Amino acid sequence: MLTLYVAGRTPLSGRAIGNLGRLFERSDVRSRFDWEVVDILEHPDAAEKARILVTPTLVKATPPPRCLIFGDLSETESLLSGLGIP
Amino acid sequence: MNRSEVARSSSKLSSGIVGLDSILMGGYPARRASLIMGETGSGKTTLSLFFLISGLQAGESVVLVTCSEPPEHLIDYIDGYGFPGTEWAEDGRLRVVDLRPNPGDIVAGAYELTPILLRVEGAVKMSGATRLVVDMLENLDIAFQDSGRPRKELQQLFDWVTEIGLTAIMNCGTPQVSRNAGILAEYLAEYYAGCVIKLSQRVENRLMTRVLRVVKLRGGGHGTDEYPFSMDARGVGILPVSDVLLNAEASTERISTGLAELDEMLGGEGYYAGSITMISGQAGSGKSTFAAQFCKAALNTGRRALFVSFEESRTEILRNMEPVGIDLAPHLADGSLDIFPIRPTEVGLESHLLNLARRIDENNHEIVVLDPVSAFIDMGQPMEVKMMLLRLIDFLKLRGATTVMTELIKVQVNPVDEIAVSSLTNMWIQLRSVESNGEFNRLLYILKSRGLPGSNQVREFRITSQGIVIEDMYIGTGSMVFGAERAARMAIEEEETKTRDATLQRVREALDIEQKAFEARQKEIDAEHIGRMKELESEIRAIERRIATDQEARADVRRSRK
């Protein structure tokens, strides 16, 4: 499960959502993950609970290990290595 | 107490550490950020926890932002210091915001620190916090730009903290700890911090000394020295040399030294209550016995005493004093005497200070014996040792504890005390062992007695099974003499005195004789004179008679010629 935490509708949030959407065009990604978006302005408790430090943050909760990927996900290589996708 | 009440009440907020409040002239500046910087393990977190504890105890709410230690550890620390940390956390007055980064986190593009601002603001607003601590923000690599500046969100955070009037402490490492720490510390010190405190530590003789220095404090004075401090399971101890002492009340009450003769030498009644006396002497000169005798006398009058021994155990002290007639055991048994044996090397100088201060505070000892303070000589730089003892003396004076400390003098040349603290004491008594004619004799001098007449005599004393006996003064001809030689010299003196008496008698008699002889001679002369006078008178008469006879004869001739 992938959760993308954003803070409101900022350009960064938009870019992150766009980049993640493009990633899920890949079938190998789609077959392994689901994803959701949480706006911490609307759900401050969620940010506290997940110990979010920056936005956007993509959290990979499962499969372990838990991993946090910071930023607008424009750096595809970093994103793929964080998700463990070759 | 809410934020505006705190704001109105004072310009300073207690640090939760008495000694530090005194250095900061009341505490951290209220409604401002303070920066505490120092190496890893220098005590930053502990210092800031006590700031929070102080607020929590006063009924305030606080927020602790951690970037380094897990929240549960920090709460455990507070519990460990004896405060209800867990309870405070449960009832929401102590909120911990966990900003610890994960080592495996990956950066994959541009980001903002909005969540940090939201979370800290959220915690402060929900709890109504007045105090904020941010611990080790430099650990958040994501909060620093590649150029080496804090990201703008950190500036926003600090601006917001200042704006809403939080009293905050930011803990930060030194540039040696990390590049970010250096950047953050410099930035905070330059733009935000109303107070900058630097902590450092050094290891000497395998013991650690911690030092605190106030680098900057806006809006008022502060102590500028390096203040040693100590930390242990019960918290932080700082005993600054304080000017409060100048106002300390000088007592006119007197406490016996335990020896009538010594009391007399000090003007009749002994030490002033609350005064500090140094007894210096060589090994075996009787320092501890003097201290114990004083202790015993004070205990007998119902006072509470602390006997700190840096060299001997409790049983050794009892055993050593019993044969000289000083029985301390009953006082130990009834709790009026506290014998505290501690090795100087056991803990650092500051910990000694803290331990003693606590012990005296908790037990209200009126009498304190420190035997011997010279045991600290090897514990650090002479200046550090002296400063520690100075602060201990300050503390004792402030507490009004009548104190006798002893000091071992190794080489007996001049009355010089090696730690040079005697100048800080009110009284300085020196004991000397002097060898003459194959025996040791003990002597006592009063080198200083501030505020008391103080005898400048040198007195001999003996340590007997009934305690110390100070001998009657002996002022002989020439130099001082003692012991068997003293007795011999006294006999000689006696002999000499007798001889002189005899001579006097002789001279007096001679004078008498002279007078009589003179008178005799006078009589002789008188007699001679009278005799001579009579002779001359009879001669005159004889001549006169002859003249008369001659005239008669001439007249007879004239008559016959007619």
C-alpha cells in the first residue's frame, strides 16, 4: 500500500500526484501496489501518526520494510529504488 | 497559567535549576528563544528537560520536539528525575512531537517542510503550551539546503515561535558535531536567540568535568565565568559563586571549639556560628582529632553534624577517636551525627560539590567537618580545585553551617597552605609537630582569626586519652621550647633564677656593708678630725701660754731694773 501525503493543493502536490499516476501506468507497479492520497491540512492527526516531516511524502507501508520517499517524485530512479522496483 | 499570564508575570522564566537561574539572573528570557549548544552528551537535553519540568510543576503546559531521542525515553528521563512525566504526558500537558528522521528515507524531488510547522503548531495550540523545547533540530538533514542555510520553513518556525510569545529552548550541537549543527547554531544565535549557553566537557584524571558558560543574554547582566556543573540521576547541580553571600547574615552566636583553652585563645567563646575554620598541619599533627573534638562538643549541645571523611571509613573514624576520649558512636546511633566517607577519586569535583550540598540541604547540618580538603589536590588543576572549594565554602556560609576543614601540609617550611583556600576561611589554625631532643612535640598557632581577637601565642598541646590538652603558656628566655626539653629548660631557668636571687642577696648585703664601712670610715675621719682639731687647739693654747709666760718674765725684768 502506498500513501501519498500532501499539504493542500500546491504545485508540488500536483506534480507528485501526476508523477505517481504516471508510475501506475506500469503494469508491474499496478500489480504490486495500491495508492491513496491524504491531505494533512484536512487530517492533521494522520501526519502526526505517520510522523510525516515533509510534503509530499510517499509512504510505502507494505510490503516491509516501511519506507518514506520525500518530494514531488520527479526523480524517477530514486522513486523506483525506494519502492524496490528494478 | 496561560501564555498571557506568564507574559505578564515576569521577564524571566525559571530554568528549573537553582544555580542556573542565579547565573541567568532569574532564568531564561521569557517569550524568546534561547540556544543551548554543546557536544553530544554535554547535558543539553537534561538542561532543557528541567526547563519543561519547572513549567509543568507550575501548572503550565509544554511541548517537546525531539529530533534525536524517542519520546518514551525523554518521558522516562523525567520520571527518573522523580517527576510524574508519564502522568503529564497522559493528561496532555506534556506533548512530545516526534520529528526523528528515518535513516532509510529517500529524497525523490522537491519538497516543503509544511508538516513540521503544522505538527508543532498543532501541539502548541492544543495544549496551550507556554514553553517549547526543540531538541537537536540539526538531525533533520531535510531541513537544510545544500548551500548550507536552514530552509525557509525553519525560519518560519522560529518566526512563529517568537511571534506567539513562546519561551523556547533550542538545543543544538557544535560545528564539531556536524555541519548542520554549526549552521543552525550560528543562525539561531544571530537572529533569534535572546540567550546563548554553551556547554562543554573535559576529562581530567579520568573524571569528567562539565562546564557551562553564558555566551549571550539579552536585556541584562549574567555571570560570565565558566561554571562547572554536574549531572546525576537526580538532575543538574550548579553552585555558582554568588554575590548573595555579601548579604549573608553574619552571626554573633559563638560555638565552642570543644577546648576551653582554644576558646580562650579566640577571645573566650570559640568560633562564630557559621564561620569556616581551616586547620592545617602535617601528617599526624592532630588535625582530625581537633575536628572531631569540635564535632563532639557541638553534638553534646544538641547540634546536628556532618563529618565528611575523604580518607577514612566510618569505622576507622570511630576507632581512631575512641582511644583519645572522643566517643562519636552514640551520636551516630541517634542520627545527630552523619559520617559520610567518600573517596575524592570516586566522582568528579562537581559531583562532590553537588553531593555535599544535597546532603547538607536535606539534613540541615549545623556543623560540618571536611577531613581533609587537601585530598582534592590531585583531582584537577589547582585553580579548579580552589574554585570548587571556594564554591563549597560559599555554600556552607550561605547555609550558615559552622565548618572545620582540615588540610594536610606535606613540607613544613613556612605556614603555606597548598590549596591556598585559607584566605577564604574566617579562621586559620596551624598545627605543627616539632622534633627536638628525640621527641615530637605538638604546637598550635592561630594564624588568622577574622573578627575575633585571636591569640598570637604558640601553644603546646598533647593528645591524651581524655582528648586534646592544651598546655599552659610558657614564655621562656629566647625561643620556644617544648616537651622534655621544655621541662629541662624550666629546671635550668629555675636554677638560674635561684642564682640570681642569691647574687641579689649578696649585692644587697654588700651594699649594706658598704654603707656600714662608709659610716665607720666616717666615724674614723670624724674622730681624726676632732683629734686633729683638739691637737691644733692645744698647740695654740701652749703657744699662747708661752707667750704669756715670756711677757710676764719681761715685765719682771723691767720691774727689777727700776
